[in-house]
Amino acid sequence: MAWHKQRVDLGVIREQTADRYDELLRCHIIPALGHIPLARLSPAAIQSLYVTMISGKRGDVETGRRGVSSTTAHQAAAILHKALRDATQQGLIARNPCDNTTPPPVAEYEPTVFTVEQTVAYLRDALETATPTVYALYVTAATCGLRLGELLGVPETAVDLRRCPAILSVQQQLVRAGRHPVYGQPKTQRGRRIVVLSDMAADAIRDALVWKKARRLKLGPKFRDAGLLFCGARGRPINPANLWNRDHTPPLERLNLPHSRI
């Protein structure tokens, strides 16, 4: 069984994290180091991997790949260090060769935050162009500060619109969309919380629920209700990649807004 799959089974990492591990292992770590016996893996070979990932070159030879970001290379270094640390603890090797390397630094992330005017323009556009449920998601994100995974994983039963003010309970998040969606709890106890909804968000959610009922009546058995507050046009969880490419990025370009995460 693969090392990272074992960590999923033990509950050390989540499936989404395991997917990222698998990507970095398949695309970078194994092609560069997989042919070297574990006992002969040297700090120099590992350091060469970092350089190759950043520059796209192996020595003076182009690999045919563009260099990756320093963040991606740092993630690969962290995964390799953890795997070799476990190998050391299990007695497979005497020492961790990563200890004598210099991993790539992590690039500092500076978020782009909309001004009030930009937020208003973005939401007005979404009111005209997006589905009511996507518009409600945007309004809730803008006024409550929930993470995207938390928003996409909110069940209908987690919102109480009869209270004044209305509230939303954050108890789960969408880990992976698709035919077999995966949900998980927030990573920390503080992540499980009650959020007070603004009047604007509560009104948008009411409209989204009315739209969802209309879709259910129109589609009948074709409407696969996942029980989520913010769902797709057929009731299924919203895929974050589709939301980004289809609903979020075009308005940024259309309205000449700065690139920003949802």
C-alpha cells in the first residue's frame, strides 16, 4: 500500500490532501528519485530535485517542463521529508537525507481584497448572470467570511431563517465534488461554529431555496437532491473548479476586477 494511502487509512491526512500527495509523487518525486534504492538516496539527489522543479532544468539539460512555483516545490519537499522520516522511524534507513538539504522557500501569499465598490459591482453582476443559489453563495461568502469548502458543504438543515437574525451552522465542508462527493468536518474545533447571517444573505438564501424547489418540480427524478443549501442546477454539489471557471472568472474579466479568490 502506498505511503500516503496508509496515512489516509490511519486518519492522519484527508483524502483531498492525499490527492495532492499523489499528484506531487507521480509528477515530480518518483520520476526523479524512484529509480534510486532507498538506502542510496542522497541529499545531493534530493537537492537536485528541488532545483529541477524550480528551474525546469536537470543540470544544463531542459526537461521539457516549465518550472513550478516555489510553493509547489516546497510542498513536494515537505512530503518527501515526511515519507523519509517515517522510513527512518521504521528502521528502513539510518537517517533522513532530507535533513541535509535546503528546501525551496514558501512564497508569501498576499490576498487581493475587493473594495466595497468592487464587491457591489461583482454581486450586481452575479444577480443578473448567475443562478440564485450561486448568487446566494457569493453574498454569504462576502458578508459572513466562510471558506469555499464550508459554503459548498452546508446542508439545508444547517440554516435557520426563522430566527432573527437568521443563523447558519458550520459543521461540515465539501472535501471533494464529483459523482461520489466526500464531506468532512472542519479541521479545528473553532471551525465548527454558528454564523449570523446578514439580512442580504438571508434574503438571497430564501430566493435560492425557492429556486431549488422549482428545479425539483421541473426535473422530477432527474433532480438528484444532495440536501445542500448551495447546489447545482440538478441538485448535486457544486464543483469548485466549475464554479471558478464558469461563474467566478468571467465576471472578473468582464468588469475589469482584480484577480481574487472566491
